[in-house]
Amino acid sequence: MVKLPKALEKVIPPLHQWHGPKTSELLRTPGKFGLGQVPERYEPDATTNVVCGFCSTGCGLNIHLKEGKAISLTPSTDYPVNLGMACPKGWEALTPLVTSDRLTRPMNRKQRGGELEPVSWDSAMKSFSSNFKKIQQEHGDDSVAFISTGQIVTEEMAFLGALAKFGMGIRHGDGNTRQCMATSVVAYKQSFGFDAPPYTYQDFEESDVIVLIGSNLCIAHPIMWQRIERNKHNPEIIVVDPRKTETAVAATQHYPILPKSDLYFLYGLARVLIENGWVDEKWISGHTNDYDAFVRHAQTFTDDQVEQHSGITSEQMQKLAETIHRGERVSFWWTMGVNQSHEGVRTAQAIINLALMTGNIGRPGTGANSITGQCNAMGSRLFSNTTNMLGGHDFANPEHRAKVAKILGIDEERIPTELGMAYDQIVEAIHAGKIKGLWVLATNGSHSWIHQERYKEAMEKLDYLVVQDMYSTTETAQQADLILPAAGWAEKDGVFINSERRIGLVKKVAQAPGEALSDFNIFKLVSHYWGCSDMFNKWSSPEAAFNLLTELSRDQPCDFSGVNGYCMVDDLGGIQWPCRSSDVAGLTRDNQRRLFSDGEFYHADTKAKFIFDTPREVAEPTSKEYPFVLLTGRGTSAQWHTETRTKKSAILRKLCPSTIYIEIHPDDAKRLNIAPNSLITVKSRRATIEVTASITPSVSPGQLFMPMHYAKANQLTQASFDPHSRQPSYKFCAVEIVA
């Protein structure tokens, strides 16, 4: 049990104590809709379903308990996401909870360069509040910021966003979802009027043509690939990717476009469809705007121009266009290969345009479908108070501010009238001396941020750095002045929202070690020591917070005001938004739902927009000195992001190389006298590192590929950003090889 001063027992009452595995107080009674009853406690030897805490797929896992403790898991056979399947990470999801480097007490560094020493929660919170308040008093409210995550539950994201921006006066805050999903957020908002991925995973099984762009589904989202394998329509599977990835090998057609030539390729494809009359003119006329202007734009992308920039011939383009035309149910999917680009938003919208012009949206097996990265990136997009105000509202809209203030019971004047800085802008503001204090939660930017060394340098420039995490060993935690020990997945209650907009339940089935607290309860402590706890009386528990979120969503496109607590989410196997009260009865018959079946979008005129632009050059083209293009991405289905959790598993470590490697084409290796598995030096304008050579034709001549999981990779990457989304372009930088 966590030891707290008696004065704090009412701040985080029994929530911080261990009562055995359970969900929440409201799970003790039948749901309002008669959907079943969850017992007060799990039996000592029982099984309960939770949503996995790694990627955005959101698989259901059965946690098996013995003597009240979680001892093993199996994939849930009846959860509508994974249907009994699990990837290697899912099978090992419990392992990262029990490790030697778990944070068990707050750790404080008395002075820069000194050792981190354990302190009480009381001491930690006093240090937290006094240091941040001192910085704000000396330099203004804008001198403190937070960087959050897509890894914590939605209730915690919302609590953090409300606490920081409404309670503590911290205007600038962003999340690591800026690294993976900001492009799709902006693309959907501009094209559809709201951040609204339209699909359900059932569409993988309903399509007769599946187009995967910048998405190595086999590795990044294995369960989604297995959903494709369940498709009974013998679909054409088209992969557009510079590399011959595992997914490209399994596809029926592969188009190896040159890196970052996406817009030339996609606009050229649109032109071929238009010239052949393979578009749905009636649907376009009734449901879209600006199509005529888009036609004029696409006509300028001639066969010669497209081949010159993308490497794809007119014959290949004709074949692809004809395949799409023949398909009755065509779905377009993209992920980080599109999002992490200097022009990712316009690339995503070029894909959306293809779906709109062919009428492939709103029907089973169709859609312009962004696949999310992290387990709760969609929750972050809607409720973190970073890309928008809670519930997809607009900070600049006075009616939205009034609504949020009324639901939360706070003074409307506490709500900012505009968004704060994005992640990259926060980092640069630290370098400029404008931001002096930073609060980092469940993310490891000193490993994952583009041009890694510049991020590390920024952390050292801060007057005060607080890291809130499960582990003391991450690169960012090692730079911190104060580390707060947080509970992890399955050590707390809450919901994740997955790629298909499904709200799924996370349950407390294990005890966090030592004095570690859930992020939710850490925020309660922060509000108490900051002196603003009265503002958050309604946030008494995770489920009370969830009920606030349902109200915040009301009358928004993401409206799930019909969801009556955790019990309903649990019994139905997750619930996709929107879910108004009128939708509930139908969920028991069909729990797979897609958007835009009525052809109406979220702009005021209910029409989608064709949005397009002139392609831009990459920020760092190749040169005589740096002749190779370095690509980065997921290298294995057994590791996750910076390996902070997955590397704790001996099994997962065996499923991927232990040291960093780089893929190089045989022709380049022969020319440079590089032998297989030899050590070579790779140099960019920012760093020089040593790696193992992996010689493979999966990359084209002149291109290299390095997995993102290894810390050294982001020493090389070049910090360029999409101007609309501020998302980093991890997928392209110029390097040289020294054999």
C-alpha cells in the first residue's frame, strides 16, 4: 500500500490502495440497459477481458488470474477486433509490469549533475509545485509546458489536459501522437470537417481491392493483416511503398515509388482515372466540393512527369487505375509512410480524394482509412487538450468554451482561446530560452524525437524537468530533475480508443509496485498541491471522468453520450463512436459500424472537400557527399517504439536482432565492398554511427532502411516538418556510407 500523509488520504482515497483485481465501483451493479452484471470482485481464479496496451489495433486479451493475481493471458476469441488472434507483443503484454527497473518511489535530484535519490510523495509534490510556480512567476505562464503520450488511458489524458491548461495555466502542451498521427488529424478535419477515420476492421474482410500506401501492415499491425487474410473475396492487395516490405511480398501488386514522390504518384493516378471516365460523377456532384478545380490540378501531372519523379511507368499506372475501377468495394489505407512526411497532410488528402472521386466511402469494404499508431492515439486526438479542446471542440469557439466550462463546472475564463505550441515548437522554444520547465509523461523523446541530439540538448537547457513514467532507465528519465513513478497498463482502470474508433476497457488486474500511482491519482495529487483541487471535484475516479467525457462528446461527431459507464463498454466488446442513446439497441445486433453511409460529412454544407497542392521538395535531398536516402520504420512485430517495455521480454528480444542494422541493396554493397553482417559507418549531417550491414534486395539501389526501435537511428534523422500538421518527417534524410 502506498504511504501518504494522513492529510492526503482524502485526496486519493481508496483508489490508491490494492483491493484485488477489479474494474470500478459502477461495475458492481447491472448496466442501465440490462446488458449484464460484473461482480464486485473477480474470483481468486478467474478470467477477465482487457484491451491490449501496445498498438492501435486494440485487441482483446483474456487475463487469467490465480489467487487474485494476473499470471497469464490469451487472446479473446469473441472480441470483435482480433477474434482470437494476438501478435508477439500481445502475448507478452504482462511481462513489462514486473521488471527490476520499475520506478517504485519518487526520485529527486538535489542539484544538476547529482544523483537521483528516493523521496516521499509529499516531498516530490512540494518540489514539483514550487519549482514550476517559481518558473511561471519569474518568466510567465508560457515558460512551462508538458509533453504527453498516446499510451495512457483517455480519462488520464483528459484530466492532464484540463489540469494543466485550466488549473495550472500551462498553455503549451502536446503529445507524442504528434510524431505519428497529426497528419491524419489535420487531413480529416480539412477534408471531412472532423477528425473521423470512417472505417471498421470488418472492411478488411469486405473489400475486393485493398490499397496500402506507406503501410507495412504485416509488421506494424499484424492482426489487421490477419483480418485481410480472412477476406473471402480473393481481393487484389496493392502496396505502394519504396521498399519491398513483408506486406509488399504478400501483395498481388507492388508499386515501389521513389521516396517522397507520393503526390506526383497519387495525382497522376487521379488523372488516369479521370481521363478514362473511371470516376463516380453523380456521387461527386452530390457529396463533394472543389472537384472541378482538382481535375484541372490533376491534369498537369503527365505520364512523363509522374515517371520522372516516382519511377512508375504509364503502363503501371494504367494497370493500377484499372484495378481500382474494376473493384466494387475499394479501400485505401495509410499509416506512417504517409504521415511522417514533409507534405504528409496533402498526401493523405490525395488518398482521400481517390476515395471520394470513385465513390468508395461509406459502404462496406471501402474508405479513406488512416491506421493509427499508439494504443490510445485516437483518445489523445479527441481528449488530450492538445490538437483541440476536450471532445473535439475548438478553443477559439466561445460556444464550445462555454459548453466545456459548464460540464466541468469551472470558470470559462480559465479556458485558453487558442491552441498552444506543437511538440517541435516546444523543443525550439526551450532552445530559445522561452520555455524553462517541462513535464514529460510516458514518452521518451531523448530516444524517439527526430534529430535526437538536439532534443537531448534541449532537456539539458531546462531549469526543471519532470518525467512521469513506469521506469527510471529511459534516456529522458535519466535527464530528469524529478521522476514520478506511474502505474502501467493493467495496473489501472480506463478506456483506450483504437484506430476504428472503438472504445475499449482497460482494467486493473495487477498491483503497481511500491509507491507507484496511476497517472490519474498523480494528477489528483498535483491539483491538491497546486491549490486547484476544487476545480476537479467531479474527477473523483476514472469512471466519473469517463462520464464527463461522454457529456463532453454530446452533439459532436464523436458523440458517445449513449454509453452508460464501463459496464456497457465491457459487455458489448467495445463500442465505436458515435454512439448516441438511439444507437444502443442496434449494437447488440451489429457491433461493426462505419461513418458516412448517408453521404453526409461534417462541414456545414455536409459535403467533403477536394484539397490539393503543389508538391514540395524534400528539405534534405541527396548529394555527392550524401548520396543515399535513409528510410526508417518498424523493423519487427516483436518490438514497440523505443523498446522501453517490449525489451523487458526475453522472448521478444529473441525475435529481433539485438544490435542496430541497416538494409542495403546487393548492388550497392558490391560496389562498396560491403560483406554481409560486416560493421559499416553511416554518416548524416548530424551524426556518425556504426551499424551492421544487412544485404537485401528489399531496398532499392541508392536507398537504405534502418529500424526505428534502436536509439542510434534518430541521431541521423533530419528535423523537417509538415507545415500543416507539424509532424516530423522521419522517412527521408541524406546519408553516406563509409565501409
